[in-house]
Amino acid sequence: MTAVAPEHVRPEQIVAARAALSERTPLVQCLTNSVVQTITANVLLAAGASPAMVDNVHESAAFAQLASAVLVNVGTLDDGKARAMSLAAESAHRNGTPWVLDPVAVGGLEFRTRVARELLQHAPTVVRGNASEVLGLAGAGAGGRGVDSTDGVEEALVAAREIADRTGGAVAVSGVVDVIVHGGRTVRVSGGHPLLTRTTGAGCSLGALVAAYAAVAEDPLVAAVAAHVHVAVAAERAAAQGVGPGTFAIRWLDELDAVDADAVRDDLARSGRIA
Amino acid sequence: MTAVAPEHVRPEQIVAARAALSERTPLVQCLTNSVVQTITANVLLAAGASPAMVDNVHESAAFAQLASAVLVNVGTLDDGKARAMSLAAESAHRNGTPWVLDPVAVGGLEFRTRVARELLQHAPTVVRGNASEVLGLAGAGAGGRGVDSTDGVEEALVAAREIADRTGGAVAVSGVVDVIVHGGRTVRVSGGHPLLTRTTGAGCSLGALVAAYAAVAEDPLVAAVAAHVHVAVAAERAAAQGVGPGTFAIRWLDELDAVDADAVRDDLARSGRIA
Amino acid sequence: MTAVAPEHVRPEQIVAARAALSERTPLVQCLTNSVVQTITANVLLAAGASPAMVDNVHESAAFAQLASAVLVNVGTLDDGKARAMSLAAESAHRNGTPWVLDPVAVGGLEFRTRVARELLQHAPTVVRGNASEVLGLAGAGAGGRGVDSTDGVEEALVAAREIADRTGGAVAVSGVVDVIVHGGRTVRVSGGHPLLTRTTGAGCSLGALVAAYAAVAEDPLVAAVAAHVHVAVAAERAAAQGVGPGTFAIRWLDELDAVDADAVRDDLARSGRIA
């Protein structure tokens, strides 16, 4: 298959972002849910970034000034974490640190939905969620089923565009085919593997990787697309080894490391992955 | 060896529960200790369930109404988590959502012992712990050594029956041979592997798997036996690969996925595992 | 290469400590950051110790009396954890339980720097950190970059000796070559592998392993050296399998189990690892 470059993002930009991530080792501050802290840190390390889980109210704002990027993921919230997230997001926005909002399970649960919507005012560089979460964040949809989406990606497209317009950032809706919007631009990323949904934290780690890429790519669309491509290529290579869900998660980390700029270039030249 | 069906649970019931777990993908809300959240989520995903770690005071009761089952595990408690657990257990009981209590390290430590005993009033469908924990919950025994049992399973049998009588649910005492009681019935499950004690969260994940089975099997005895059988068969298959404790934990996840209803049927037909 | 025994620690002492760890299964209470709780528990289990993550204000002091050793790691602090740590350290010191302080990211961040410095008054048996953290704890240096050291180990030597003089315990500065000081003694441990820095929690787990060794070796210098040797030998064996960062972390656990007293003796007889 001959790859067709999409209108709004060029393969060279994705390849350059992958190279920059390894070269610059961005320091990614993560305020994320306790279930996925370990896998998130390991995904960032495997990809070439440096994670720092600084998520308390005393330190989160100051660190958001120093960090290369910030991830805010509202799973396993409590009042203290919610306050620390608000402080970090506000500081990131004020100091020009790119930051990513991952609205885990937003829509169905009142507390985190309120917290996530308030965080939108601090203009996240990228919002990344599944279709139900993006619909929930926008105030539409019926809410998902815990962290699982019950809505299709394309159904969330209007909501994604509405959020992107409001924040000025990009919105990535992850699914079988991921859709990423920014301004008037829309890019789709295909591939990945169902085993990603059989290991906890794959989606949340993708959010952290979007933050890492946002630290090295000026264009939020390029950052989000690069992270989704990186995860998808690594997942396909790991799954090709014919493994169960436990081994898959480990090999996926190996492949996130192995998939360098050259591997991304090769993939994009033949896969038709982005459209 | 010819398998002898125990008096109170038939192999077909265990096989049917395994099949139902894969078919229905029960949504299991976990309020569990922070050490084991990741492995617990991955065990549920590998087995075919859907985990959701909704454990804050604002959301735990509402989610317990929606969830297929709830796990409450009192390791790494703090005041906020204790309150969220009480709300979730009360909501589960009131709404008919099956729920499992895992009294981690109860007996030796006052705070969690008090919290766990108060949770008993919400009539857990199944209590799952080791011998020291079950003795501690019943107010007997000297307390374990952290999460390790210093008492034998059979010594805990009277305590287990007393708790089961009080709650109307089942009580599972995990050990070299697991003993599960409900009403006047007693079933023993043998097998598993010592490597399960060399990886953190294997016991806690078993508690979560009991909850997943309780969502698909009406009889709490069947649910508890099915979870213990599933874990034991998978552990034996993983350990048979001659691996160290790190690799074992990963292969165990692979095998929890691979051990489907057919594998359970084959095992029960030849192993004499339940008695 | 012929091994030259350093002046202050004899290979037989390290070998004996490794054997004692397996024989006695010390109960190690861990008050540690949420990112690394799982890997920390698994490292302790693989090495032959028994972890117990008892870290709430109601239980931490009482458990520090029962435990064989205590680890206090100030990553992902909040006010409640900080209070529980203070209570545990005070109780450990008063009751003669050896305890280890790991000053994660101390120096650059005010809140945890203050908490860590206050903990020093309870005379930790061993302080273990990277160069930036040890400098930060002593009130010198510019602070690291999250958990990454931006200073060299030898630059931290004066700070390490100053802290050791103040506490009466040992101070271990981990790096490419680790330097461990106690009283007038200085020992260097070489080896390990860069992949240890590509998996989250390797350094934090090393701190927990120092605590486990402090439970079985009277001399804090021996305890710290033994833990650093154990980690380094296991890491080299795991990395020799030519694996990526995900698989490395798993094989490292396998090797922490496999590296027994005989393996340590063999290594020290030929490696020149300690000097």
C-alpha cells in the first residue's frame, strides 16, 4: 500500500518528533491515577522521556513551571489530588508549559466530571480520551462504562471539535481508529492492537506520551499524532509475537524503546497509518 | 486420578461460571490497596472482566449501584478510603450488588481491624482472606505477620463458619489448600503454586476475581470456588515453565487469559482439585 | 582480575548477609511513594524478604515496633503520609528497629526537603539517594531534575560524610559507581547496568533492599554494600540476556531471586566489584 500523506500533518514531522523525544528527554510531570502510575512512568522511560510524579498540593504548581510538560489524569481523584491538579494546570498554562488533560471515566461520574470541566479553563494543549469521555467532557453523551467507551469515535467528533475550539488546543479521541482534531484540521491514526485494552493503563500512558511529545513538537496536532503512531506501531510489533496479555504489556515497553525515528519513518512510508 | 465431585458444588457449575465471566465482562469496582491496584486490574482484564478503581468518597456509593460487583480490600487504608469503602459496601448491599471483603492484615492492626469489622454489617457476599486474617476478623487468633498468615487454614475453619453465619455469605480461607464455607457447606480447593506468594498482590487479585465471579454466579460458594480454581490452574501452568518470580507473575496473567471454560473442565475432570 | 578486599568490608560479610536475608525473611515495613510500591514489594519478595506497606497515621508507629526494618521514601508525599512517616521513623528509632531514609527528589522541592530533613533527627540507619538528593538533604547542591541526579557521586561525598556524622548511620550515594560512607569508612561498589535507570523504581527498590539487609546485618555499612552488590549482580545478569527495558525489569526480579549467597561469593571472588 502506498502511504498517502494527510492534508494536515506530514510524515517527516512525526519522524522529527520521535527523534526529538529521544534527544531531549523531556521531563514529564504526571498527576495521574494511582492504578497506572507505574506503567505510565515505564512507558515514558521506554520512549525516552523522564517521568516525575509530583502530584501534591505543595509542589505541583512549582514543578509545573520547571517541567517540560504536564499530564493531568483524573482517575482515582480525591479532594487533595483535585486541588493539586488545578494548581498544576493553572501554573502550566501561565508559564507556557504544554499540558495534557486525560478525562478518565468523565461523563458518568459527577465529581470527576466537574473537576475535569473546571480544568478546561486552563486551556490544555491536548485533551486525550475515548469517545465516551470526550462526549462526557463536552456535556454530551450518556457516559461510558468505567474506563470503557460505549460510544464510537466518529460520534464524538463534534464534541471533540467543540472542546478544541474552546481551548485552542488539540483533542484526541482514541479508539479502533483514533481521530485527532485541532483548529480546522482532522487526522486519523489507524492500527494498534486489541491487547492494548487488555492491559491496564495503556490508554492513560498514551496520554502521558502525548505530553512528552507536546514538549518537543510545537504543533499540538503533530504531538498527538506522533504519540498515537508510536503506541500503535509498538503494540503491533509486540502483538506479532503471539503472546498473552501479561507478556504483551512487557514486550510493548520493549518495543516503545525499539521503535525509534527510523522505525517510525519505515512504518509511515508503507502503512497508510495516518490519514 | 478420578475426580470425585464434592457434595456441595458440581464441576459443571464452575465451568459455567468461567464461561459466563468471559461472556458477560462484569464491571468490577475495586476499592483496594495502592500496592496491588495494577496487578488487580490486570488480573481482572486477563480473566475477562472489566476493572474500575472508583474509590473516592464522592463516587464510590453511586458507582457501587452501577457495577456488576464490588471489591473492598482494606490494605493501605486511610480515613478517606475507609469512608469510601463504607459508602460503597452500604450501597452494594442496599442495591443488591454482590461484594467481596478482603481483610488484609486484619487482626494485628487495630485501625483496619475496626474498619473491617464494621464493614461486615453490610453483609459481604464473600469474605476472602488467609487464616490469620479470617481469625482476626472474627476476633480470634493472634494476628498474622503483615500480609503473611501465621495460622493454618483448618484452624480458621470455626472462625470462617461463624463469619459466614453472621453475614449469610461465603467465607474463603486461602492457603496451601483453600477452604470455602457457606451455610452448612464446605469445599476445599487444592493446587496453586508457592510462587504465588512470591509476587505481590496475588492474594488480593484473587479477592477481586472472586468479586468478578460473584457477578456471574448466583451461588457465592460457586463464585468463590471458581475463582480459586481459576487462579490455581493458571498458576500451575505458569510455574510449569520453570521461571523465576518476575517472569512467573507475567506468565500467570497470560494463563489467566488462556484458562478458559474448556481448560477448567479438563482440569476438574482429572485433577481432584475440589473436594 | 583478582579481587582486592577493601579496607572496611570483607566479602565474607556480604556473603553472610545474603544468606541471612534468605534464612530470616525480614519483615520490611515500607512507607514509600505510590509509583513504586509494587516493584518495591516484588523486589523484596524476590530477594527473600517480606514486604508490608503499612503507611497510615493510625498504624505506622505500632508496626515499626514489630517490623524487622522500616523504609521511608518521600516520593509522592502528602500531609498524611508525611505525618505517618514521622511517626514510623520516631518509633523505629525509639524501638531499635533499623530504618532507611530515601530522600527522593529532595533539594529542588521545598515541601519534601523540609520533611526529609526533619526525618534525619530520628537517626536513619542508612540514607540512600543519588548525588543530587544527598546534596539536597545536606543543604548543598542545586537540586536534581525530578528523580534524576544532575550531580556526580564523588561531588556528593562531603555531603554524605556530613550526614553520616550527624546521624551516626551510613549514607549510600548511588550512581555509576556507588559510594557508601559510615564513620571514617568509605566503600565503592561498581557495576550494575544503565537499564536500571530505564525502569521506574529500581533506585527506590534498592532503598527497600538496604532496609532488608539492615535487618540482618548489624553493621550499616555491610547492609548498604550488600544491597548495592545484590542489585548490581542481578542487573548485569538480566541485561546480559540482551533485552529491552520492559523485559529487563522482569528478568531483574528473576535474578534477584537467583543471586543467592553462592552467586554473591563467586561474583566478589572475581569481579573487583567492591573497593
